[in-house]
Amino acid sequence: MKILIAEDDKHILNGMSDLLEKEGYIIIKAGNGKIALELFEKYHPDFVILDIMMPELDGYSVCRTIRKLNEDVPILFLSAKDEEIDRVVGLELGADDYMNKPFGIHELRARIKAITKRYLKLKSSNTSQEDYFQFGDLKVYPTELYAKRNNQVIELTLREVKILECLYQNKNQVVTRDMLFDYVWGYNYLPNSRTLDQHISKLRKQIEINPSIPTLIKTVHGIGYRH
């Protein structure tokens, strides 16, 4: 999923980008409103994070133009303002949510996840795909970003869901490390040798009955993994 972030503060822009890339999103960065619109039309992101006060074009103007181009893409406003009228204007222009600066990492993650769920639900409602897929004794709900074992709910990130999807689609086959990187991170990603192992280790702790003796995600030494 591609997220366009338009923010003129480089520290905030890079901080959000780093966080969301770790969560599994592809980030498109814009330092002002004019560039944001150019990148929106070029890359067609799946949702947009807009600062309100930006050079060239403010967030309101960018939102207004985006809504003429796309009525459905989710939009989250960021603002240092805390006036009710500012929130009202943003929402009336078609934004889905609004966050005041400064904000915490956990709040940002929660808002992004909520937007992601809405987007995935909308996307899946236009297809005939199942609400979940069976991964061993787990039911994985990709549009909800969680898995269930009996009554236990296991929260997952978008990247973790994509790892499980890739293994599920290649059940009983060896999935190479390169295949996983291409599916989960994208073809242009230059992998760190430990990145995938760290994600698999974290995922096993969440979904395996005994992470030290995994049965759902098995290691094929020197090659990759198998479900």
C-alpha cells in the first residue's frame, strides 16, 4: 500500500516515513503542496497524509483538488492548529481524520491502521475474495489486520499479513528469501540480511504455540521458509 505524506518539516516527514516503512507501507514524500499534487497524479497512492500549513499550496487546497480527482482515497490531516473550525473545514473538504501536532508514535500508528482497515474493507467489498484465509489453526483476516485462534485475537501489521499471504499462496512449497522480499517489500527494496529473519522471529512469537519449535512457519536452511 502506497502512502503519500505531504509535510514541509523534514524531521516530521522523515520520522513518519521511517515508522510507516517499518510497518510495511510504501512511502511517497512531498515537501510542499504543489509537489504533493504532482506525486498524487503520478503514483496514485492508496491514501494521503496532509499537513495543513505548507508552502506553495496549503493542505486544504491539496485536499480539495485530490477530491476532484479521487472521491475515495482516505486523507488524514496534520495540523499545529487546535481550533474546532480548522477540523470542521478539513472534514467538510473530504478528509477522513485529523491529528493535532505534536502527536505520539502510537497514536499515529493507530490512526494509520484504522485508515488502512477502511481502505482494505472498501477494496475487498468490490471483489469476491474471502474475508479470511486459513493458516494452520489460524484464521487470518487481511482486511482487519488480525488473526484468530479460537477466541484469541492476534493483532498484525500490514507487513506481517503479507508474509502470511505469501506463504499461504505457496503452501507446502519452499518460499525463497527473494520471493518474500519481492512480495512483502517490493521489487525495488534492497534487503538487509537480517530484516526478514527479524520479522519472521517476531511473527512466530505472535502466532506459534511454541515459537522455539515452529509448525506454521518452518525454516528451510539456506533457502527460505515453508508453510
